[in-house]
Amino acid sequence: MSVDTETVRRIAHLARIAVKEEALEPMTGELNTILGWVEQLGEVNTDGVEPMTSVVDAKLRWRQDEVTDGNYPERVTGSAPDGDDGFFTVPKVVE
């Protein structure tokens, strides 16, 4: 795949990048070089290679899903400007 000067102009417009007319031709060459490298990646044999989610082989540390704190609503809502029966009270927003 290769791009021409008109395509580079359109890409710059869509990306909201101001590119001077004299810079379009060199940029076309640079983009074509980058696209060539990307096409080379398609030639690599990746059969049998598992997809990676990270570059390091790390396992998540699982923990028990249990309540470790709570049952003290007065401490939780104590710093709130207004509270009622252990809940935060907020002003009404919708009429």
C-alpha cells in the first residue's frame, strides 16, 4: 500500500494538522516507508504464537471476596456535611 500527496493532504486535514505545501512530498515518502515496514510485519510467521496481553508473564493475585471492614456508618458519614440514618444526604437536583 502506498499513499500519494493528495492522500497525505487529506490525512493532515482530518487530523487537523497544518502541513505546508512544500512538506507534503517529503511526508509522502516518510509515510510510504512506514507503511512498507508495516507490510513487512505481515510476512512474519506467527503460527502457534499465543496473543500477548503484556510483555511480562504475570499472574493476577487472587484474594477472597470478603468484607474486611464496615458496620460503622457513623465513621463513614461522619465527615459528610449532612447524613441521615447512616446514609449520605445530598440536595435534590431534579425537580
